[in-house]
Amino acid sequence: MYHEKDLAAIKTKYSGKTVVVKYGGNAMTGKNAAISLMDNIVLLQSLGVQIVLVHGGGPEINAMLKKAGIESRFVNGLRYTDSESIHIVQMVLAGKVNKDLSLLLAQRGAKAIGVCGLDSGVIGAEKITTVDLGFVGQVKKINAKPLYDLMSMGYIPVVATVGSDEKGNVYNINADTAAGAIAVEMKAAAFVLLTDVAGILKDIEDAKSLIAKIDVRQARQYMEKKVIDGGMIPKAKCCIEAVNNGVDGAYIADGRKENIFISCLIEQEGCGTLFVENM
């Protein structure tokens, strides 16, 4: 738990600055942790921190696709999204998940507005062409003005990661990548990536081998040595990209833990892995 001196330190370091938090679909399984995250966001906003909440929704998409009789397919860890699936992805992310999170914040007295990448071109996208993933895109451009406008009026933007190209094609965007791109575009003071793992582990079988702090050079070495492997690679790359482009610190942490968001910002022991440009 945190103390008054911790909150005072957060206010000194982050008041008036933007912090982007990505809430991963696989971390959304615990109701208590979700409520705790929303409480953390509301408290941080009261301290003057400008929060942007970016979310995924993989399990919810899987469930809806199953109801529709569509099999979930993944290629290199990314969801294959055909012309039928993209409508379900858009419906689940920009509809149900986005509004559920906005409601949780509103129930705690926050002013939250759910948006998606299609609104005012927040996420400009282009089709991934290196491998056939159907309607899966990569970020081409972030238009942060609508997010700034919302924050200037006291709202917390809640962002669903579907985007579109100039022709109006809608694409499913990896939420980690989109959140990192938003953090870079907004020159965020911190980027917190909440998922269903503790952070970067030296030994995947040993929870006590958590790496508390890592710089870009070390992270790349760990990827070469396959200490960082599988699904952690794109997450690590997002953090590397963020700190290489002006974000002061990027964190990978376990979103299933209560109060984990604030724990990251006060750099509490065991809260996750902090990425920095240099150590």
C-alpha cells in the first residue's frame, strides 16, 4: 500500500504531466484488480496527473467470436482478423469493453469518455503486409489532439485500439503497440503496460528472478539470449521504443495485482520491470 509521502512524491514528479497506462485483456480477469486500477486512476487524476487509459480485450473477443461460430486464429502472436471478424473486434473493443471501463471510472466519480482510434483519426493505421493477417494494421500516425482536448476539460480518455486508413478500412491494432505509440506522441512522463505477468524474469520458472530495472542495451541483449522471448518480445519492444523517444520510464507489470499502477509510479519493490534509456 502507499503512504502520504508516496502520493506527495507522485504529485511532485507527475502533476501536470501525461501518463499512459495500457490495460491488457489478459489482465482483466480479476474484478478486484480492475476496480483497484480504476481507483488508482481516479486518485492519480486528483493529484493532477493526466491519465490516458488504453485497453485491449482479447478474452472478450475470443468469447464473442466463439458465440458467432468463428474460430480464433493467431499468427506470430497476432490475431488473424478476416472481414467478418473485424466487425466483431470493433464491436467488442469500441463497444462493450470500452464502455465497461468508462462506466467503472464514472462510478468512482471520474469524468471518463470512451473513444476509439476511429474517432477523429486518433489512430491512423495501415495494413500489415509482411505477413497475411487480414484486417490487422500497424500504427501509421497518432492524432493526440482529441485526447488533449478531453484532458483539458477534466476527462480521462479511454481508448480502444481499432484504427483506420485513408480509404476507411478498419484495422485491429495490437494494443501494446498502439499504447506505446500514444505515449510517444504525447511525450508521456511514464508508460505503464499492465499484463498478466510480473515483468521480465531472468528465469521464466522463477518468480523471484524478476528484473526490477533494465536499460535499452540490456533489454536487446536479453532478447538475443532469449531471456525475453515469445509474447514478451513485442511488449519489451514497445517499452524500448517509448524510452528511446522521450518517455522517461516504461513499465511492464502484473495488472492482476491490486494498486499496481501506483506501485509502479512510486517504484515500489517487486512492482514490475522498469525500462529506461540508460542506466
